[in-house]
Amino acid sequence: MQGRLRLGIAGLGTVGAATIKILTDRRAHLSQALGVDLDVTAVSARDRSRDRGFTLGDATWFDDAKALAVSDEIDVYVELIGGEEGVARESVEAAISAGKHVVTANKALLAHHGTQLAGLVEAQKLALKFEAAVAGGIPVIKTMRESLIGNEVTRLYGILNGTCNYILSRMTFEGGEFNTILKEAQEAGYAEADPTFDIGGFDAAHKLALLTSLAFGTEVAFENVYVEGIENISLADVEAADDLGYVIKLLGVAVQTESGIEQRVHPAMVPKTAGIAGVNGVTNCVAIEANPVGEVLLVGPGAGGGATASSVVSDIADIARGEITPAFVTSADRLMPSVRGPMRAHAGGYYIRLSVHDRPGAFAAIATRMAHEDVSLESIVQRRVDANAGQDAAQVIMITHETTEAAIRAALAGIEADGHIVGAPQMIRIERT
């Protein structure tokens, strides 16, 4: 690599094309800054004939990403294919076996196999870099891996999925229903044709699993993340949140507790006064609480070709400088097993929305169920007749004091079993940020 770092890029979609554009447009600057020429010497993609708006010059084309990964023409394998299994995993493992450094934006691959891959690269003194896998252009991985190395992280939380934040922001400011805005987001390119991965919370959960490992020195454990999406958030919830002084966000939260690490992704009400409440559209945000620094808040573009490619090039530059550090701060053989902490008492309490039949004893039965589980109510408000549930049903909003997840779920199960409500109860955690 004397004076030249040869790059093989697999995947020439939006991010891959943007990466090549940065490497081309900023070539002179990067060479001057790094003392190394960054040359794309080989590429691979599914469609060779597609017009991508740039020329590949002398770069060798590979139809097979695995063949590219082991090619003698490259020093660094840049995986931008995506997916936790298949060619993405196989090509990354092949690249490592062939002695190539790896840069990837693949959060699903790392969330499921990150600890194993980290062990493979570290055994060969290679680099595994993945800044682009979390929060797009926000340098959160570098911040946690380098800038906060002297701190003890106690909690982190954030908005980790731009699609969900875009939908919830539009529901808040424009008053549209979820399904209508989701359809418009798909038409605008902010949501996939099959949006389940995003709106179901799984994309955010993959990213949270990686951040948790970096923060607490544990093995990556996606299976330990509690996941809940935004599919059931209605305009009624958004309006109620506004009246109560909150906005609804899909949050990823990781907390170190005495019984393990609590990892959860779910919709949450956050106070309008909180900094994270003002993060709207496709923007992402990560807050890190640590000692002695306090809280560090990172905000920026969480998706898009340019933002993600910026992080890819940053990782390539680190390798060009010779920065070969453990993928997850702590070397893979010293990462602690991840112990799943139970959902604890929620300090912010809970928002509950019910469609209650207007009949004698209904409200008394609801209050009895709450009291039986030691759930204390801060407030209870009957908002209006629930037209969607029939003329005899009223929409009731309850805010609880701090209580446990188990208690609130037991109370709601009892309320539903009593038959005084229409449909299922709606429950959203209130997050004190």
C-alpha cells in the first residue's frame, strides 16, 4: 500500500455511486491529506449495462462479488450490497480470509454476525469499519470508538430510522393518517415498496445492537433487543401527545442496569422541550450519556447516498492512515457476553388510549384493574366520542405514574378481557429525555 490504496467496491446503487463520486471529485484533496492515492481498481454489481452517471475508467468489472473480494487487485473490500446473509456475508468472509480490510454499510450483517467478523479481522490484524452502518453521515461510531474512550457510557438513545421519523413528523405537522403518509413516503422514495423493515423497527434495532456493543463492551446481540414499530400509531395519538406537551418519536434506547443491558426500540412520547423533539424529517439523532462528559447529542442526515457515502469514505481514509483498531472498541475476544436486562420501571410513565363503551361500571372496572396491578394514574381524560368505534364509545386518555412494564401489560390485558372497550388498548411509553 505504499502511496496507493486499491479499493474494490461491491454494490453500485445509490451509496456505491455516491462513494465513487466523492473519491473522484475529492481525489486531489484526499491524496494530499492522506499521502495515499485512493484508487477504485475493481467493482461488482448485478447489472453491468446500467447507466450510473459515471465511468469506471480502468476498474475491473466482476460479476461475482466473492471473486472481487479475494482479487489480488484490491487492498480494501467495500461491501455495499446489504443483507445479513447470502453474498454479502459470504463475500465479506472471503475478503477477510484473503487478507483484505473491510468497509461496510451493512447494519443487518453486523447486527447478526458482528462479533464473529470482528474476531476474524482481528486475528489477521485487519480493519473492519462500519461508520456508514449507523445514522448515515453522523460520525457516531467514530465518536464512541475514539472521542469517548475515556468515558463510562450509562445510557444512549436516539432516532435511528429516517423513514419512521419522516412519517411521524408529517403526522405531527400536517395531521395526516399513518397509511396516507406512508404511501406518499413510498412515492417520494423515503420508504421502500415493502416498508416492514423500517416501520416495524427492525432497521433501528440493528443499529441499536451495534451502538450497544460499542457503548458497553459486550458482544453484539440483536436477539436481545425488544422491537416495536410505528404501524399502530394513529392521528388520535399524535393529537393527544400534542395536547399533553409531547411529540411521538420512534426511539432506540440502551441502558446499563444491575441485571443486564436493557435494549429497546419503540414509539415514545418525548417532551416538546427536549432537544430530540425538534429532530424532524429524515434526520437522525443519537444522544450518549456518559461520565464524566455528560450528554453528547449528535444530529445529522441519517440516510441518503451522499451522507452514507461520506461515512464510507471516512472509513477508507482511516485505513489509508493505518488506523487498524478493534471493530467494537474492545477486541472481540474480550467482549463480554450480552445479558438481556428486563424492561424496568418506566420513569416517564405510560400513555394509554382506550375506546370505552358508555355503560355503567365501565370506568370503575378500568380503575379497578389499574389499582389491582398497583398502577397509579396521574390523569384521566375523556376526549370525545370515538366515531371509529361507534356512537356509544368514548375515547379515554390515561397517563400513569412510574410503573413496570409487566404491571401495565397485566392491567391492559385485564381491561381488554373485561369487554368494556372496543378494539385493543393503545400504549405508548413516555420517555424522560
